[in-house]
Amino acid sequence: MSSPKTKNSASRKLGQAVIEKIKEIYPDSQITEYDLATNKTAHLNEDHIEAFFTPAEIQTEAHRQSLIQSDRAIQDLVNADIIVIEAPMYNWSIPSTLKAYFDQIARAKITFQYVGEGLLPKGLLKDKKAYIVTSSGGIYSEGELKPYDFATNYVRFFLTLLGIEVVNVFRVEGQAIYGSENALVKAIENIDIGDH
Ligand SMILES: Cc1cc2nc3c(=O)[nH]c(=O)nc-3n(C[C@H](O)[C@H](O)[C@H](O)COP(=O)(O)O)c2cc1C
């Protein structure tokens, strides 16, 4: 979850509905939740960056401390088979809390690898599927605003670069046009988590 709203968040409601559908197929699944609005991920600072690029043998205590959150988030990601990312649209992009989380899980040689000059990095995560859940006042799946969907396009690109297969994107969109409730009902009706 990354909506700053803990009550009446469209992306949280749709995300929950997606998780319920996944649980119907995998009733024994264990769920690890990251609520990025209430449990904030640190913004990248100089210590993190130094630590990311310092070999373990020569890391200082400050480096080790600064890696705790990133290592934990990566371990949880490695343990996951299915990932549901809630990425509501705030000012044509994702909430900064989600970007902060992405900055902690993007680690060269751990979650992705540079494969050559000028080439896209290769993802090092394997056998993971993701669903992206978004919410917006406008409509971005088609029409005039489609080129300005910097939320789901970025999330899809980022997850793909880490090696995670994005299976589908679910949207509570057009809330400013249809009203939030109508848009949510329609979005929940259209959840299709695909073949397993
Ligand atoms: C500060 C703010 C910025 C927003 N920016 C956009 C935007 O750029 N485009 C859009 O279509 N809707 C925008 N909206 C509407 C939200 O996307 C919509 O309320 C959505 O439901 C937010 O997700 P949430 O309910 O899970 O928090 C914005 C809403 C707020 C409060």
C-alpha cells in the first residue's frame, strides 16, 4: 500500500479485492504487507549509496545500519511469489513513499545487474508475478490522458527490470467523471488475475 490515505483509499480497496481473489486460488498463502504510508521507507541518503557500493568485508557499522531496511525489504521480496503493488496516481506519478521503497530494493548485483554499456539492466529476481493496482481521478488506460500515465508505466518498467513479470494492471480510474463508488464497483467487477 502506498496511498497516503488510510481511510477511503481507492487503491487500498481495490488492492484488497485483488488479494482476496488471489487467496481464493491460494487459500494457504501467507501475506506480508508493506504499508508505506504508515511505515515509511527511508529516503536514499549518502550512507545508503556508499553502503550499497562497499564490499561487505570493509563496511563500517554506519553502512551496516543503513542497509538493514533495504536488506529486509529485498528478503521479503525474494520470499514472495506474487506481488501486489498499489500505486495510486498523485500528481501524474506514484506516491513518493513508493519511490523511496523502490530506491531501497533496486540494488545492483542483488536485484538487477548491468549487462553492458547502454543496455537495459537484467533483472535478478526470478519466478515472481506482480499485479499493479492504481487509482486516479482521470482515465489513463485510453484516450487523451494515456500518454501521461507515469504511474503504472513506471511501475511496470521498474518491476520488469528487476525480473518480475507484470501480469495485469487494475485501475479505479475516472473517479472525477463517474464518482469514486461507481469507479470502484466497475474496477472490482473487472478483476481478472489470469491463469495459474
Ligand atoms: C494531491 C492529489 C493529487 C492527485 N493527482 C492526480 C493526478 O495527477 N491525476 C489524476 O487523475 N488524479 C489525481 N488525483 C486523484 C487521485 O488519483 C484519486 O483520488 C485516487 O483515488 C487516489 O488514490 P487513493 O484513493 O488510493 O489514495 C490526485 C489527488 C490528490 C489528493
